[in-house]
Amino acid sequence: MPATPPAPESSRLTVLAGPTAVGKGTVSADIRARYPDIWLSVSATTRQPRPGEVDGVHYLFVGPDRFADMVANSELLEWAVVHGRNSYGTPRGPVQEKLDAGVATLLEIDLQGARQVRATMPEARFVFLAPPSWEELERRLVGRGTEGPEERERRLATAKVEMAAASEFDHVIVNDDVQRAADELVSVMGLAPHPVAGR
Ligand SMILES: Nc1ncnc2c1ncn2[C@@H]1O[C@H](COP(=O)(O)OP(=O)(O)OP(=O)(O)O)[C@@H](O)[C@H]1O
Ligand SMILES: Nc1nc2c(ncn2[C@@H]2O[C@H](COP(=O)(O)O)[C@@H](O)[C@H]2O)c(=O)[nH]1
């Protein structure tokens, strides 16, 4: 019997996408807190930090010139202008280092970025985080309180496009409860979910 070829490093890569305010950041933060074995990529963005966001933790906050340099120097694994405003991208070097070291790696990116990663690393897992309903998505966006009405409209317009693309993904997880959704994501990543403390 021929030996089974080893899985490529990129099979340890999971891409999480989904519409604005569905809870990608919240679910990722829960994973960061409860699953230290999973490494979350830190994206570069030209967006201004929100209150409480820390440079190097939530994002690498860079100016447009630095972002353009990163693109020109092929420093980004993927990148996109999201919601028609700001640029976001995944620094290539740290992702490659983690994958080479055998670390389970999670990217939280938009649909355009997920499609780019699919084209270059098709062995990765692609997960779509969905809201329990459209009305709940709108409630979460308003409730977060970080965008004004105009930006919320832009984000909801993108969300319609992203929702229509859910079937492109290998798995769809409904974010009805943060810890439950995080545990389902961990399970999809091929890791054993931890028991949830206090339940
Ligand atoms: N399961 C949930 N139940 C209720 N509220 C939630 C749940 N998950 C996230 N939220 C809330 O929804 C809001 C949006 O969450 P979050 O910022 O994580 O979304 P996101 O998908 O990262 O958004 P964006 O793509 O716009 O960055 C936050 O106020 C968060 O607390
Ligand atoms: N293509 C990429 N999209 C990214 C990346 N990092 C974040 N994002 C997506 O941007 C939107 C908006 O984020 P916000 O923090 O301004 O609310 C959201 O859908 C993120 O998933 C990235 O590196 N590449």
C-alpha cells in the first residue's frame, strides 16, 4: 500500500468570514481567551482604531502609504478594500511561520479575502459565521454603537452580498451563542472543544 502523503501545512489554516456584526471578532476573542493553542492572525488595516482597540493585538493600524508598501512588497497573503472604505490585509510572514510550526491558525477576514485564500491555499478550511436572523444582525450592528447610520448602511449592503455567498463555504456556523459557536468552530478546525466553565 502506498503511504498516505502528509497533509500540507495549509490544512491547518482556517478562514472565518461572515457579514458585519455577526460576531466574528467576538467569537475570535473567545477562542483567543479559551484556546491558547490556536493562533489568530493580526490583520493590517488603514481603519482608525475604535476605543479599546490595541495596535498589534486587534489590528496593525497602518497609514495608506505603509499599506500600499505592504501590497507592493507582497507582504500580504490577501487583502481587500472592505465596505468600500478601508483596506485590510493578512500579513503573510507570521501566517507562514505558524503553519510551518504546525500551529492551528485562524484568519478572520472578509469574503473577498476568503476567495483569494481559496485560490492560493485550497486545502484550508472555509467557515461562514451566520446570524440567527437578518433582524438580529441589524440589532447587533446598531447595538455595537461603533458606526453612524451612513457607515451602518454601507456595511449592511455588503452584508447582503456576503450572506448570498454562504454556500461557497465548507461549513456554516450560526452564532446564536458565542461560546457554542466558538466550540463548533474549534471542532471544525479538527481540535477537541474544551468543556465550558460554569455550564
Ligand atoms: N452570539 C451573540 N449574541 C448576541 N450578541 C452578540 C453575539 N455575538 C456577538 N454579539 C455582539 O454583536 C456585536 C458585533 O460583534 P462583532 O464586533 O464581534 O462582529 P464582527 O462580525 O466582528 O463585525 P465586523 O465585521 O463589523 O467587524 C457586538 O456588540 C457583540 O457583542
Ligand atoms: N480581506 C480581509 N478582511 C479583513 C481583514 N481583517 C479584517 N477584515 C474584515 O474587515 C471587515 C471590517 O472589519 P472592522 O474591524 O472594521 O469591523 C470585517 O468583515 C473583517 O472580517 C483582513 O486581513 N483581510
